[in-house]
Amino acid sequence: MTTDPRETTGRPAPQGSRIDPYVDSYAARAQGMVASEVRALFAVASRPEVVSLAGGMPNVSALPLEEMGDIVRRVTTEQGATALQYGSAQGDPALRERICEVMALEGIDASAEDVIVTVGSQQALDLVTRVFIDPGDVVLAEAPTYVTAINTFAAFQADIQHVAMDEEGVLPEALEERLTALAAAGRRAKFFYTVPNFQNPAGVTLTAGRRRRVLEICRRHGLLVLEDNPYGLLRYEGEAERALRADAPDNVIYLGSFSKTLSPGFRIGWALAPSAVRAKLVLAAESAMLSHSTFNQLVVGRYLAEHPWREQIKEFNEMYRERRDAMLASLEAMMPPGTSWTRPEGGFFVWVTLPEGLDAKAMLPRAVGERVAYVPGTGFFASDEGHRNMRLSFCYPTPAQIREGVRRLVGVIENEAALRDTFGTTPAPPAPGGDAPTPDLP
Amino acid sequence: MTTDPRETTGRPAPQGSRIDPYVDSYAARAQGMVASEVRALFAVASRPEVVSLAGGMPNVSALPLEEMGDIVRRVTTEQGATALQYGSAQGDPALRERICEVMALEGIDASAEDVIVTVGSQQALDLVTRVFIDPGDVVLAEAPTYVTAINTFAAFQADIQHVAMDEEGVLPEALEERLTALAAAGRRAKFFYTVPNFQNPAGVTLTAGRRRRVLEICRRHGLLVLEDNPYGLLRYEGEAERALRADAPDNVIYLGSFSKTLSPGFRIGWALAPSAVRAKLVLAAESAMLSHSTFNQLVVGRYLAEHPWREQIKEFNEMYRERRDAMLASLEAMMPPGTSWTRPEGGFFVWVTLPEGLDAKAMLPRAVGERVAYVPGTGFFASDEGHRNMRLSFCYPTPAQIREGVRRLVGVIENEAALRDTFGTTPAPPAPGGDAPTPDLP
């Protein structure tokens, strides 16, 4: 006896249909995969007349292209049999040795055995999440935090809980409080995700004193730290902080990247993890992609071996410092009262808080109309927060473009404030106590 | 009131411990991530004195390295600002156009809009699985099937069910039967995974008549086909078959790769999917890695634009044909009675069935001792099958090495058979009807 399988599956044959015939076939996690609402706007924002303070793209035009061209040519002609072949899922051993030299600049003493090379540090984030997160598992993250980390945690159905931060980074007492509350509820967090240096999006850096306290709290609670450090070497003033991993090798998974210190075009990032975790990450990487591009790994390895890369980073830092200064000076000179912003010592981003009653997301279409773009703050929270915030990037536009961009932005903000004063009608964030989770921001 | 969180989590602080302190932190899916048992042996097998008939590595030394070196140099110096920057998660539009030209060779009429570029077709497999598979969901796969596809499905906790195949590919009646049984049990499969050309590991090709029947069955059952076609263009005799996707654009996700027709070192593969599915895959790719290497995509695009790649594939095919012929002739000349094997018209692999009572996995250490390596059949099943099988690759060794490798292998098999005849003691596969699932193989 047979049944009609179409009846059983309850689905029409998809042929020729304009409606998604697979809508009831997707995994539960696919529900968490949604396109950003502001994506369409960014297509407009990429037009040349728009000054984009939105993107986090490094300024790769500062790279020595002729020299890079020579390196990629020689990797092909001299190492082709290796470079053009499959590699191991863990990554090229020589590159992993070089990566340890890079990490040593931030106090990390690591073995190449515990490094895995990934497709940017984004893939490392993804691998860590897939190894640790079951649906409903708690991930702690700074408020605000990196938008694509939120996406990745959400794609694995994590319960993302924010921990408040201020100008000195995450608040240790807020972290402790959250862990205690979880424990009291019989729950635990799988890890605490942090970008300790020149945070994306807030631009703030965790101070030395707080690093000690955060590590002490995490160690006491048996909580793994996921330290994401793409910007650490891009410091324009002040003293470098030691990586969290430097002082807690068994409690920290450290993520690094060459996307900002060399180029994102090769997609070379890495994770450094306690050995047992690293073994899991390698297996996850193998099922995710077999192996990363051997060619790209040999290119980056050769660049590190042959090029004075520390000097190159110094050059980058001079360029980015000038851009950061242009942005901070412009904000200082032009921003209306009631607006505040962070003062990053490195990295790419400034986090702006608008005067009360203004909504950065609602304002974005008007800003793009005035030929300036930014990222509204709401995207950097798993909860409904950040309406008064925006992330401004100074990495890609020139100082002159930055000044012009801020000038246009200030015009838009002043206009919005005038409308608010006259009509009291700018779209307000949801009232506290409503459907939105309690905000963690101070 | 606070509790000691260490008590709540039940875990000691991990500092300094030699035991994995995170063992109870991993996600359930991480239990499915296990290292292959034969991996350690393959480290030994990579020694130069061993003839490896194990690996599926293409022979990249046949590539024109000087010309490739010139291409990668010009991509850097002429397109550096784009090549070294972030790209889109969907992939470079020009490369996606070129990919459509490649697919046209197998009868596919596709829009570049529906193509997503991935880190080899392995990542495409991973993205499809994460978009469709909840724990316990059924995936249908040929028996045997590609080992890393099994790993990926298992990593997302799929219930992998095999469908029997023979020399003409998967058996349509077995597929229908399985679907009917699932429907009767109130279950459905999410997709049917197939490698229709020169299958890995079996080397067989789905015939034209069976392609029609398989598509008809899948369409009737509303079942998506996941067509994995890395070897399709590597045909050494006979007529090319139309891709399944060519005749069922709304029912098939097609996976392709440049790993075998150009080089695996750039890790450029792709998926072609119905629009709604493609949109989900792009979002999944973004959270998995932000974007693939722009550099690599421009290199492959430029290679396809500037190099006579169809001629290059013809050259590859002449080289691989000679190797396949060497393997088939050696097997014919030397294999003991009771041994059988497939006769692939293309691709990289021959699937051998040993005389009754022999176990290819148990025999492997002895084979490596005799300086020849292969992959035991058991790895290509999600169930406990394939003990009498081995996969032999002819892609990487030279014809002379292949002949020598088969000669050594035959010596090992004859020794095993003699031991079996004398002592009746070679390790036997589990008795049917035991713990193992019912085998699907004919």
C-alpha cells in the first residue's frame, strides 16, 4: 500500500511557482537568517557623490601593489605545486608560525599547533559558534557589539544577552551580575564575546584594570572568553594593552585577522584556542570547506617573511590617525549640543549618541538624500536598542571627505532636531517596559 | 544572595588541566565531529616510498605555471583596489557570468543572479545543509557517497539514509521505495544528494534514462535534488550527460567547482539554486565568512577570460585517461579471482569489491607496510557497510606508479586471501541483522 507523498508533505510541486516552494523546508536556524533592513539603502550609498561613513573597509590603496604583484607571481611559479593544491584544514604550518610572531606583539606566547587558519576571523567566529552553541544557549556580548557576530550567533539560535559597557569597555560588575543571575536561574553562558581593542562599533578599549577583573570573573565562573581582535595593532596613540589571551591561555579563544593589517582580499584570519577546542575547530573547518586557499596562505606567509610588515602597519597607522583626527575635530567643531561620541585611540570607528528624541535609523534615508551615509546603532544590538546611536567610520574616506561628510551629517541632525522641536514627531524608540528586552546600556 | 557558579556549572576551573575542560560545553552537533580513524595512517602513507592510490588530489603540475603567475600578478597590479578589498557574500558578478558559461557545457541555462561563489563546493554543501537541516531531518544519499558530505550532514545532525546504486548510478526504484516508506511513516526527506558523474567514490555515472526517472520521482515527491558535479567535465570516453539541473531548474541545487578543472588552491566552487534558496544561501555565507576572497575570484575570472580553458581541460583529460587506462589494465591483468571493480568513463576513482571474507579496512595497515595506500570503503557510508570495498584513485600518481601500486596491492590481497583460507581469521564485517543498519547496496 502506498500513499500520495504530495499529500503527506503537504506541498505542491514547485515547478514554475513564483512563491518560494521551499518555505516549509528550511531549518529552524534559517529563520534567523534575514537581510539587513538598511542593505537596500547602502546600495544607494555606494554612489560616488555620497560620502560613506558607513563601511569598515580598510584603505588597501596604501599597499605596495607592485611588490604584492611580485609576491603572488613568485608563489605561483616557485611554489605552484603546493600553492595550487589542497591543503590541510588547520592551515599552512609556516603561516601559523608567522601568526604566532604577530600575536607576540600583544604579549601572547602561543604554539603554532594551537592555531587554525580561517576565512577571515568571521569564519573563526562561525566555527566557534557551531562547536559550542545549541539552540537556546546563552552567549554574552558587549552592548553594542559587532553586527555580523550577532548574525552568526543568531544563525545558530543562540540566546544573545548583552553586557553593558562604557568608555573603558565592558563593565566587570555588569558581567558578574549577569553570570550570577544566570547561575541562579540554573543556566550558564557558553562564552563571553568581546572586542577589547577599539571596539566595533563603539571604538572603546578595555582598560588594563578591567582586563584583569574580567579575566578573574570569567575564570571563577568557568566561562570561556572569545576575544576578537582585528584592530589591536592599529593604535594611533597611547600604550598597547596586553591581549586577554596573554594572561589566560586556557580560558580564551583568540581571533585575529590580516584583513586590516594587510588586506581583506585574501580572507586570512585565525583562531588560537586551547588544544582540545582547537581540535574541534579543525574538524568543523574540514566539514565547512575542506581547507582554506593554500595559495592565499603562502602569499600572506611570504609577505610576512619578505616585507617589513611592522613598518607597513606604522604607515597605515599614520594614515588612519590623520583620518581619525579629521573626524574627531569635525565632530568637535560642528556637532550640535546634546550630541556625544567616543574618542577611539585606534581602529576604525566612532560611536555617536544623538540628542534625545532623535532616531538614527529613521533619519538614515534623509542622510543618504543629503549624500552622507552611516550605520544606525540598532544593528549592533540583539535587543531593541541603539536608536539614538550611529557608527561613523573614518577608515576609508580621505580627511577632506570626512570633514565634508560630517558637515552634511550635522545639517541632517540639525534639521531633525528642528522638526522634533516644532512638531515633536520624529519616530521614537519603543517605550521602556514594552515588548523590547531591558536595555543593558548605562 | 549569590551561589558559587562553579557549583552550578559543575565544572572545575580549566586552568592548567590536561583533560578537556570544555568537554561538557560543546554543542550536540560537535559530537558528530570526529577525526577519521585512518587519518594517522595517511600521515604515514604520504611518505615518498608509498604509492598512494588514496588521495583525490588533481595533478596541478599540468597547469601552465608561468602563465598563471602572470595572471595573478596583473590581478594585483591592475585590479588591486578591488582584488584586495572585501567583496559581496554572493561573489564577483563577472565570475558568476563565466560560471554560467561553464555550466552551459552540460546543458544548463542559468542566470548569474542565481549563482553564489563558495569556498570550494564543500562550502556550498555546508551552506545548503545549514539552511535546510534541523537535527533528525532525513537526507538521502547514494550508497556509497562522498565522505565529507557525510561529515557535513552528520555535523548538522541529519539522519542520513542511503539509496542503493549499481553500475548505472542510483536505482530509481530504490529511491521511490525509500520516499514512499518515509511518507508512510509521516516523515519526509529534505533533499537527495547525488554525484551523478564519475561518482566519488564509486566512479559510476547516472545514465540518461535513469536521470529522467530520478527527476520524475523527485518532482512528484516535491523532493529537492542536491546535484554535486565536480568531475562532470573530466570525461575520457563516451557522450556527456545533461546535468540534472538542465531539465529541472526549480527542483535542483547544482554544485560546481574549479578544483578539478583548474586548481583546488584557489578554493573556488559555486552553487546554482532556485532564487529563494539562493537568497538564503547568500545570508548563510555572509554569517559563515562575510565574503570569499575577491582576489581568488578575479584570478579565476581572468583565467577563464584569457586562457583557452576548454583546451586545458582536454589536456587534463588526456593525462587522466592515460592514468585511468593504466589502472584498469593493471587491475585486469593482476587482480585475483573474486575481485570486481567499476570502469569509470571519467573522474578520478575506481571502486573495488574484494573477495568474500576480506576486510579492506583491517587490511590497510598491511598495505601501507607494503608501500601502497587506498581508502577503505567503510568511510563512504553513514551506516556500517563497505568492509569489502576500497576506493582507488588514479588522478595523482603516474601510470608507472599506478602499475606498481596495483602490483603491491594485489600482493597484499593475495596474502590476506591465503591467511583467510588457512586460518579463516581475517576480521569479518558485523553479521547482517546485528546492530548495523540494513545495507542498501545491491
